[in-house]
Amino acid sequence: MRQSTTKDLYAYWDRIRNGRIAPCRFEIDPAEIAVLLPETFIIAYEGRPSIRFRLAGTKICEHFGRELRGTDFMDLWTDRDAAASLIGGILKHGGVGHGRFRATTATGRQADFELVLLPLIHNGTVINRLLGAVTAIDPPFWLGSEPMERLEFVELHHRRRDDETSTRLTDGDVVVHLRSRPFRVIDGGRTRFVP
């Protein structure tokens, strides 16, 4: 993670979870992350295959040229399998999902974005919400004037929670580079990967 929005949201989430696998959805205080809200969203797992936006920040909706609340997060991606694998891993194992994607408009303009996905518990003890942020990397001058229509992952990381309480995102990442097919899993320090 390199963009300030994604780093700051991760730091806030990490602080309120206080060593747990995930904080409760109701522990998120919008006033504490007010400056991040335009690029922040919450998605909810509502049973396979539906993962819907519960909230989407104004800047994110501006990038897509529409209100995203209630729409299916999975419909945004050209590679639904990669998105489903990442989200499924976070829902099942916790941890942090982050990466980069390229968005393309109808006229072929492209912009690169950074993404972070952080687990939340809505009710009970099961992860069923994800707090996320989308922020443009070197935003082009035209961003917001044409809606983004096609999103392609450039790279994904899923830092699974180990038995240790380490929250560093540098050691043990599972990295999937998606520029070439088929997918390649690059060993980042873990002895095995279970999707």
C-alpha cells in the first residue's frame, strides 16, 4: 500500500481491531475518518454470489458516474474469479486484501487505482462486511469527467492472519500478478497457500 488513503484507513482499522481478527462494523466511527470517506466504501456478503455495496464514498461514485449503493461489487470486475478469490479468502481467513487495478472508460481512457479491503464483523463472530478504499494513483486531469466502465486487476495481495499477531504487510504476502495468464502465485514467504 502506497497511497495515503489506503495507508491511513489500514492504520485506523488496525488500531480499532486491537489484535482481533476484525473489528465490529459498529466500532467504525465515520467522524474519525472523515477525510477518508469520499474514497471509502463498505461491501456486504449476502450469500453467494452477491457482494453488495452498503456505502460508497462520493469520489468513488463520481469515478463511476453513478451511485453504487446497492449494486453488486462483483459486476465491476472483468475478472470476477480473481475478485471472488480475494474476497472469499478475506471472509474465510481474515487478513488484508490490497492491490492495484486499471480502470478504462468507454472512450479508452485509463487510470490506475489502489485498493484495500479490510474485514469487519457485522453481527456475531463471522466476517461478513469489508471496509475498503479506492484511490487514484497519479490521477489524470480528466478523472471524474468520464465514468469508469471496465476494471482489471494489475496485482493483488492477500496478507492472511498468521498464528502470530504480526500485522506487517511486507512478510508472507501471497501475490498474484494478473497481467499474463494463467495466474502465477509468487512465493512470498509462506510455506503453503490455501485459497
